[in-house]
Amino acid sequence: MKKEITLALLAMLLLLSCNYEIQSSDSEKANSQIDQNKSTKIDRLLETYEERLGFSGSVLVAENGKVIYKKGIGYANKELEVLNMPNTKHRIGSLTKQFTAMMILQLVEQKVIELDATINTYISDYPRAGGNEITIHHLLTHSSGIPRFRLKNYRDPYTPQELLALWDDSGLDFRPGSQFTYSNPGYFLLGVIIERVTKKSYEQVLQERILGPLGMKNSGYDRHNTLLKNRSSGYVKKGIGYENAGYTDMTVSYSAGAMYSTVEDMYRWDQALYSNKILSPKYTALLFESHIAGLGRFYGYGWFNSKYPIGNTKDSIKVLEHSGGIQGYSARITRVPSDKNLIIILSNVQGTETRPMTYAINGILKEKSYDLPKRSFADGLSNIISQQGLDAGIVFYRNQKTSDQFEVKEREMNSLGYDFLEAEKLHIALEIFKMNTDLFPESSNAYDSLGEVHALLGNKDKAIENYRQAVTLNPENTNALKALRNLE
């Protein structure tokens, strides 16, 4: 009897096991189909961005920590017609700041650096005001009050010490810690501090403490003279075409923006932040705290705490994110810790608007509605003028300026006007700047540009009239104020 009962139990367990495996297999297939459907939608979305707005770059999307989409779109090198791939190396601009912040906190954890210590503690020859007031925390949170610093020459290589020697002794813009103002100089100083306390180069510390341990073999400090396999070329959109981006030596960007990476390596970075492999949970949490309000969000250390829309719905989701923009490149990383979703967009076209793309991909991941990009009105206008002349362009403007098929942006229209201005087609530029003031009557910049072209055409009264309007709309428009002084 016992033998019969045992056999019956074994048979039942075997049946249950088979049913579980069938159900598990069915569930895996269903999840796989959902992933494929989302991947297909993301692909179509990005193809539309490429077709309508000329998107070019590499994209990776992960859901629940698992990669469901990675692809290159457009050309890594337009002249040689080399395609972008997931392993294409792009400059990431200000995404570098999160790596700088990580190294600082590693050194804080090791008690080499203190967050409430001042700049002068580590840089005794700091040449500006505030060296005994501004703390490491202030530098990390863009709340130092250090004025912006502009070089006359961005093409030559500099050592950090050479750049530091070029700083003037101007005062602070505000009391340290009292407000947020995004500051590249602040993150430059963090790089200098890393070098001073470790007695090693920023590049070496980056490799030893982050890139090496995480296996980020396709990331690094970008140097122009290095032969770098799969490096993309950077571009700037000009009218309906593109130009090679101007040259800037990356030593100028240094610890605030000199890195390159791939979407695959940035995925490794994202996963490491969950694992606490290179920093303890206590200090990793400091990276993402809402330390200070700024730009409608909160800033941690190298990361923004934000809420992003889910598609085009009224729903939103909390994200950790940062964008990067540098000569010829645009970048954005968006992490969703609540479900370990991740969206990485690295573009080799300067000024690419990555935020709307991220909103739409969020919508796809959450199975909500989302917007496809509209065609650029400025591109359409440029195309008509180039092919059919100014009169046809004016007709296009009148008929299409309120069309749902196009998106009209002040910046793009202004840029188009300057494209024709640089081509010495002043009368076309004049009409485009007139259109821009018609479309954006509250824009000081639009009237400033219209005043400029009138001045170049010798229309002094018209130039003064438009510059005055620019100043009325923005009394701090220094360009318009200077132009008025010269004209009057």
C-alpha cells in the first residue's frame, strides 16, 4: 500500500512540475512577445526621428534591468558612410560629471576628502575669491557661486594647472550654498582636487577606480591624437544639411565633460550603480539625494532628480537623469530605479533634443500613448527657399506656419536666418528674421537678430527700432544694448 501511495505522489509531483514548466514557458513566451513588441515600437519611433529630424546616434533601452533594445541609427561618419552601431564611441559631455562625483565620493568614503572641507584645503594656490568658503559639497551641487569662465582659445591642449593659472580673481556671483547655477568650473575644480589628493592624473584615477573594475573597455578620457576604434565624428546641423563640428581640445572640458563612451558601457555603469560594486550603499545614496533645487528639478551629486512624463499622458515617473552637450554631440541617460528601466541616447549631432525621445520611449515601456516627432518647420522652409526661391518660401510660410504637420521652433528659425546671413544672402535672412518676430513676438532674441540684419543692410532706423524692442522685452540683452549705443 505504501509503495502505491508513493508512486501516486511521485506521479502527482511530476504532473505539477510539467504544468509549472508549461506555464513558466508560456509566461516567458508572452513576456518575450511583449518585449519584441516594445522593441519594434521603439525602432519605429527612432526611424521616424531619423526620417523627420535627422536623428543620428546610438540608443539602448533596458526594462527591469534587461536590455530589450540597442541599435545604431544614422551615420557615425557621414563622409565615409560608416553606420552608427551599439559599440560606436560618442563623446558624452556632461555625463562625465557623474563619474567625477563617483570618484569624489570614493575618496570621501576612504576619508581622503571631506564633503564640508573647502577648496583651499586641497588647492592652496586657488586664485579666485571664495576658496575658504566654497566646500566640496557646493562644487558637487552647482551651488558654489563661481562665475563662468571663458577661454579665448579652445583648440590648444591645456594641463589642469595651466587652466587654473588662467583664472582671474573675480568675486562670487552669490553666497555659496544659497542657490543653484549650473557650473562647469565647479566640476573642473573637483578634477583638480582628485589629482592633488591622489597624486595621479584624472584619467588614471578614472581608469583605476571605475572603468577598469566595471569592464568599461570602450569608455575613457577623449584625446584627439589617440587612434580610437569605432569613434564617431561629430556634426552640426546647418539648414537642411550638416557640417563637421568645430574642433575643441577635450582637455578644456576635463572633468566636467571630456569622456567618451558607448551605450553598452553606459548600461554597465547603470547596473553597477545598483550593485554597489565600487561604492558602498551609504555613499551611493548621496549621489542621488535631492540636495538642492535647480532648473525645475533637484540636483544630487552629478545627477538630477526629476519627474518625466510617461508618453504624452498626464502620468509621470521619478527618474535619475542627466544630459550632455558638447561640440558635435548630445547625450542623455535616464534611470528609473523603481523598475530598473534605463534609456541611453548618445547622438553625434550637436543640439539633438533627446528629452522628447525619452518621454516617448517611457510611454512605450509603460504601454501608454506617445507622440511621434513632427517635421521641422525651419527645415521645410529652408528646403523650399533653396529649391524654389524666396517667394515660394514666403508662400510656404503663410500656408504652413500653423500646420499640425510641422513644429515651429524659435531657435531653429533664428539659426536658419544666420545660415543665410553667413552665406551673404541678407535679403533672405531679413525675411526669415521677420517671420521669427511674427511667430515669437515676445522674443527679445528674435528682434535682436532682425535689428542686426537691418544694420548690415544700412537700414539704421529699422535697426534701432528692433534693437529697442529687444531691450524692452529683455533689459539685460547686452548685445542689443551695445548695438544701440553704437547706432545712436
